[in-house]
Amino acid sequence: MGFLDLEKHFAFYAAYHSNSTNICIHMIFVWPIFFTAVLLFNFIPAPFDFPYIDISLFGNDFSLVFNFGFLFSLIYAVFYVCFDYKVGSLAALLCIFCWISSSVLASVLGFQLAWKVVLVVQLVSWIAQFIGHGVFEGRAPALLDNILQAFLMAPFFVLFEALQILFGYEPYPGFHARVTAIVDAETEDWRNKKGKLLT
């Protein structure tokens, strides 16, 4: 288990995301952060030529380059499949879709416009999430306690949580009950520590 302990990591994430408005904000803004990061990775120069595939889309020709954007997406995709093969496979498909669509967008926009799009989306997305935590959750974001959680696992967990909320998805029976118990204990511990700091 260890690093791929789904219960432990999801409980950690869920403890910082219990407010429904904050959860909704994260579901809207986490994947755009990933997408625009992949978009930016498409422009990183490489010391060698990447392989590519020529594609035609809507009457336009594009080159789908297996570049750093692809490598970034592939690392996330493989990690997510290892985490949970069902939701992970869906998350992996979304990662690859982000790479393909960002590659097309990169060739359409060019770097001079793309970096501005990335900057605006990143700023809006991060500000929205900080508002979600500060105004609605009343608790600092998880990235202040676990930066790996914020950057590597957040896209997977917002998808996982959406499937859990909408369809009652559990990777195995009893998962939700076990995670809820861990979250309740962790939240109570956090409240007690917060109370001691305020007294």
C-alpha cells in the first residue's frame, strides 16, 4: 500500500474538502489547472526531436507531438491507473484527452497567446480554490500540508469524488464508511488543535 494507499490519501483530501460549495469549486477548477499546465509543457524546447503524428481535424492539419506535454500527461495517467484501475482509467483517458486537445490548441494559439491564456486560467482557478477554502471551507488548502497531494492527486480526487457523489462509486465495499471514519477523527483532531490555539 504505502504511497498508493487510496484510503489514506482520499481521507486526507476529503478532510480538507467537506463543504459542498468548496467541493463544487474544486470540481470546476482543478482540471483546467492540469489542462493549462499541459498546454504550457507543449512549448518546452527539447534537446532532441520528438516523434509526432500528423492528424487532420475540422479540415485543418495538425502535428500531434509526443513532447513534454505528453510525458507530463503520461506520468499522471499511469499513476492514476495504479491508484485505482476503474476511476484511474477514466482519469488517464482525461489526461490523454488534455494532451491531445492542448496540442491542437498550442498549434492554433502559438506561444505568444497561449502563455496569456495559461496565466489567466491558472490565476482564476487558484484564486477560486483559495476563496473556496477561506470563505466556505474555513480551512487552509491541503497544499500547505502536502504539496504532492495538491499537484499530483487533486485531478484524480475531484473525479473520484464526483463519481462517488453522483453514482455512489466505491472501489470496494465499505470504502466510503472507512474513509468517513478517518475523516471524522482527523477533523475532530484539527478542531481540537485549532481550539487550543485560540484559547
